[in-house]
Amino acid sequence: MKIPYLVGIVIAIVGIIALIGLTQDSTDDSQNKIRVAFFPSIVHAVPIVGMETQTFADNLHDDLDIEIKIFDSGPQVIESIFSNSVDIAYVGPGPVINGFLKSDGNDLKILAGAANGGASFVIQKNSGLESIENYSGKRVAAPQISNTQDVSLRHYLAENGLIPAEKGGDVFVLNIANPDIYTLFAKGDIDGAWVPEPWATMLVEELDGVRLFDENQFWPDNQFSSVLLIGRSDYIEKNPEIIKKWINANEKTVQWINDHPDESKKLYNEFLKSYMGRTLPENIVEKSFSNIIITSELLENSVYTFAERADVLGYLGRDGYTLDGIFYHENISVTSNEENHDG
């Protein structure tokens, strides 16, 4: 089968990202610069637009350079935090929580929010997945095991009494990269996929998929912090003023995006052109943006809830967990306003 032109574009982009990742060393050479990691996806509009408008640069010291590091998965970002090759990053709650616990709470902190929502469950037109009774033998996909969409998909299945095949059930959950999800969906080899934007919109617009629901409907007030701004703990400790200025620029960028939605969409595509050599069709960008809430508000309770869901799925170990200290509060004891959430 001939893969549609659009997915060819995105596969090329992912290939370039992989190459960029391979060229990134693990040396801590952060003197006189701040190294920021994010994805070239629409849910990461804040760092992308903030870089394009020079908001981050204008908020920092003139002699401080910003080094951009592009990734295509959260776990890669967390590993770069661990290896001291990234100072701050934008990433989903799944990898952040795993990274915090893996480092015994020592290596990273959540600084702010950057987006709410932006993921959907998209199904094949004739899959029958509108009804829970029809999931037996079906194949559904999410990008990566234990990532944000994977936890949400498996939680949804569990809430409806459905068990993945690897645990003795009869629903097949595939954890594969977004481009592969697109290809398998195009071939009809999977029945549905829980994916972030712009992939969800691509499945609908390019492959005639049906958006069964937006993930936000499963969260209180239809919101959850899907993209978080995080920092490496030792960098935060050594550079509190830089962190304060970045958080401030993050808020300014959020406001600018919400005040200038059309310009923000154009800047997003300009970024793709500059850094990836390709762009996405305007209708994909337009519809994807409409499914995301751009906000710096950090919904701490959604992070705790996400951790509880991941823990029930067995992703956070067997000995309990605590998120004490995961949130950065300027000039405030990190643990003073947080409850101990043991699993």
C-alpha cells in the first residue's frame, strides 16, 4: 500500500529528530547557555512559539544562549536529564513521574504547565469500538509503554473491565511509534489508537478515522496537565534566577498564543520548516490546535491522579511511591504544601 504523502512528511521529520538525538552528547557543557528539550508536536506549542517569537531569549540574560534539543519521546528526554545534557524540558506526566521516582526524587522537578489535553481515541469507522462489548479480539495502539497515552488507554480499558492480552485478556494493546500507528491504521491492521495531536487529527482527516472521544472528558473539569515544564534539580538549585525568568517567559508565551492563535499556527509551521525541513498542511494544524488548551496553569491534582492510575497498572513498582518534592515552589519548602501520596 502506498503511504499517504502526509505521513511521509512526518516520518521524515521523525528521522531527522532521531539523527539530532544521536548527535547530542552527555557532557555537562551548560556554562553560559541553557539547554531546552521539547518535541516538534503541536502540544508543545509553548516552547516552539516562545522560541520563534524570541520571548524566552528576551527574558533571559543577553549573554545566555538557548540550545534547542529536539526529541520524539519522553523517556529519551528524562534520560538526557539524568545524563546532564538537558537543563529544562517540556514533557508529559508519564515520563516525568517515572523519572522522578527512578531518581528517588532527586533529579527533576515540575516547574509549570504548558498544555492541557490534546489526545484522543480514534477508531476505524467499522470497528464497532463505540460499544465496550465489541473489544474482544480488537487491536488498539498507544505510542509507548508507560507513556502518557499508554497509561490513559490502559486505564480506560481497566475501567470498563477489559484486560490486555498480555495479562490474560483478549484485547491486544500495541505500543508502537506514532508513524507506525499511522501506517497500521492506514492498512486497517489496528482498530483504534490513543494518540496525541497532530496524530489524532491526521488519523481522522487523512484516514477517515472516527474520533471516539477527547481524553479530557475523563478528567475533572475536562482538564489535565498533559505537557509539563520540568527542570533538572541541580540546575534549578544553581540557577534560580534563570529558572524564574524562564517560568515567566513560559507564562508570557501562553498569553501570546491565546491572544494570537492564527499567528501561532503559522509560527509552528515555520519552526517545522526551519528545523525539520517540512511543514504540515494548514487544516491539520488548525484542527489540532482546536483540541488543545494552551495554559501555564499547573493542575497538581491531575499529576497525582495520573500517578495513581499508573500505579494501579503496575507501572510504579510494588513497594509504594511518593511524589513529595516533585513540584518546584519558589522560596517555599517543596514538601510543605504537598500530601504524601503513597501507592
